[in-house]
Amino acid sequence: MQLNTQYQALPQMNEQSPKRDKTLEKIAAGHQLSMEDSASRSITSQMASQINTYSQELMNTNDSIGMTQIADATLSSLSESAQKLNDLSVRSNSASLNSLDQQALQAEFQRTQTSMQNMINTTSYNEKPLLDSSVSPRNLTLGDQDAISTYMDTLSSVQSDVGASANNYVSQANALLNQITQTSAAKSQMADTDIAKVINDFQSSNRLLDASVLASAHQTQFLRESIDRLLG
């Protein structure tokens, strides 16, 4: 007679035992949270307050990013117009121009100046002016190349500063977004423990383990009876 000595229930027992142990750990942790419910609520409330603070700071930072973007766009337009002023000024120095030509250049120069000043006056964010008189072209005159060149350098410097500020605000926004994400995840992990589900999972694992143990016991008894019959 050939005896079946392979305990088919053992693999299932080996699988279910660790699952049951892990589930017990979850239940214990959940029970601890339940016992410390007041402290848990206080912690999650503090986390919610932090998230609200970070969110408001993020909104403020996004406003700053918006302001720098608007200012940068206007400064780019001013630089293009300043180049036009420079071109008109160079042309006005030509000895071949008559008085009518000079008048036409002067009129175009003034129209460009007026357009530039209007851009400066209307560049705002929530009714807050974003540019000041440092970028105004009002004092420029046709034919004064040095003054126009200095003005163009000023625009370039201001735009560089605005770009640096924009990059700084973007970095701040990314850092705040990371803080919001991490704090929200921690709050969710603490507040959303479903003890009922964990207990149900434990009961399911325990039933499977009990069935495995019972099957193993039957196999062991069968083996013993078979051996007794052989020896008897």
C-alpha cells in the first residue's frame, strides 16, 4: 500500500498565516487609533490647517507668477518698440533727409513713444500697476542714440530681474505643491483607516486558515490510521 504523505493543506496554511498576522497588526493599529481618537482628530485637524495654509500660499504665489508673466510680456513689447525708436533715430541722422522727412520721422517717433507709454500705464494685475517710470520712454528724443541705447539696456535689465523673480516664484509653487501632496497623503492615511474592512479581511483569512488546519488534521489522522493498519 502506498501512503500519500504530501500535506496538500500546508501551502495554503503557509500562505494564510502571514496574511492573518499582518491583518492582526492592522487591527491593533486601528484599535490604537480608536483609543486615541481625540489625539488623532487633533493631528488630522492640524494637518488640514497646514494644507489650507499651503494652499493659500500657493494661490498667492500663482498670483505673483501671473504678475511677472504680464510684466515680462509688456517689457518684450517695449523692447521691440525701443528698437523701432532706435531705427528712426538712426535714419534721422542721415544728411540726405529734407525737413518733411524729418517731420515724418519725428511724428512716427512720438506715436511710438505714446504707444509705449500707454502699454506701461495699462499694464496691471488686479488694478495694481506693474511697471513704473523707470521704463518710460518720455524723455527720449529723436537722434539721441546714447539715450536710446541706455534706455534699451534698462529695459533688458528690468526684464532680466522679472524673469529671475518668475523662476523663483515657480520654484516656490513647486515646493508648496509638494508639501500639500505629502501632508494630504499623511492625513488621508491617518484618517481613512477602515477598521470594519480590516476585521472582515481578518475573519476571511482566519476561516481559510482554520479550513487548512482542519484539512491537515484529517490528513494526519488518516496517515496514522494507515500506519496502524500496516503495523497491525
